[in-house]
Amino acid sequence: MQNSIMMSRRHMLALLATVAVSQKSLADERRLDVQSKLAKRFADAGTSGTFVAMKAGGDTLIASDDTRCRAAILPASTFKIPHSLIALDTGVVADPDKDIFKWDGTHYAIEAWNKDHSLRSAIAASAVPVYQQIAKRIGAEREQKYLDLLNYGNRNISGGIEHFWLNGGLRISPVQQIDFIARLLRSDLPVSKRAQDLTRDIVPVTQLGDAAIHNKTGLIGVDEANARQGITASAGWIVGWAEKGGNITLFALSMDIRKPEHVAARMSVAQQCLADIGAI
């Protein structure tokens, strides 16, 4: 009986490994349509970066380059999308509007963090302390289990339960971000449909005329060792999907933050790139 259970477990692990490899192939081996006009948007903003997009149901990636779009970096607060999904699927959060995370009284520089939050308001405010509470409640064992199931990036949770997505071992590329969002929109992730539906529903939305941009931002600090051309930068993310006229386009943007104004420029560059490819 014990041998049977062991064989069953080994078979399951083998299946999971096969799925992980096939998903990696889908994410990393799609055909790229590199468009130089997209790269120019970063240069015009006085920085560098990468933009990649894919029409829902399509199999060709539209990208600003063929290298950086596949380079894996920390997800930072874009991890709040899968983190919300994990919280909902595990029951750590039962209801994204009714379950409340109490402010611990610590005064944070970001004023929006200094109050109680639901999951919906926490993702909108990008409230790191709330998601650190969530991570502790999920626990390392379940975090690892879910990153393996979701085949999210390099699936590495080293660096501490409260920090692995901020400055720990977790890495994901823009192309892999697209793959994850595509599976989320199709409800094709190996978790409950309810968790996927609710996660899509709480992702913040930016309205732009008759277009809606569902998106999550993220910021990563880097040290002197990673300075580009002598500039100590940070990388900024925007990940999500745009809807217009019934058409859906998945996208991921990563760019160097060389000046304070580049934080806000992430959205304007993303909008320009989405307009360039006819997504909005």
C-alpha cells in the first residue's frame, strides 16, 4: 500500500514537471513580431525598457525587442495578482470585499497604506503590508505549492516569506507574465474558477475613453552594482490586459526608472505602445 502511494506521488510529480516544461515552452518559444516603433517610446521618455503584447487567443507576441522581453526580474507588486489568486483559493481570504485586514498602526510613507483594507482596496493601493500578512497566513509550504502549480516564473520563494517577491529569489520575464495573464483570463489555471473570476474582478482598471486597461504596477529597487550607464535605477512594471470594442490584448511593460517622473511615465508609455498596436 505504501509503495502504491509512493508510486502515485512520483507519478503526480512527473506529470507536474511535464506540465511545467510545456508551459515554459508556450511562454518562451512563441514567435516574436519585433516592432521598432515600440522601442522608440522608451527612448522618447528618456529611458529604456521592454513592451510585449499578445491578442487574446493569439499565438504571436508583439514586442519592442527580442531579448529584454525574455529577461526575468523580480515581479515586485505585479505578484499581487497571483498572490490574490492564492489567497482566494486557499481561503486565506474568503471574500475580497468583506474580509478586512487591520492596520497595525505603523505609519508608512505611502498614506494609502495607513488604514484597514479589504483585498480589493489593498490591491488598488498596492498595500505591501497587507500582502505580507497574507503571505504569512498562506505559509511557505503552500506558497511553494501554488507557485509550482501556477508555473509562475522561476517558482523561487527564497528570501523570506514576506519578501520573496520584493527582494528575494522570485523572478519572472515579461513574456512569462503574458503567459500567466493569458491562462488567468481563460480560467485555465489549476485552481478554482471562483478564485480566478474574483482575481480578474479586483485587478485595478484605468479607463481611457472607450477602452479599459486592467493593470497592476510594480517597482523594483536596484543597487549600485546594477547601475546602468552610471545611473542607479529601479525597474518599473505594468502588467495586465486592455479591452476595447470586444477585443482583448494582454501586455507587460518593464522599464528603467531613471527619474522620479518615470514612475508615472510607465502608464503613458504603456498606453502609447497599446495605441501603436491598435489595442486601444
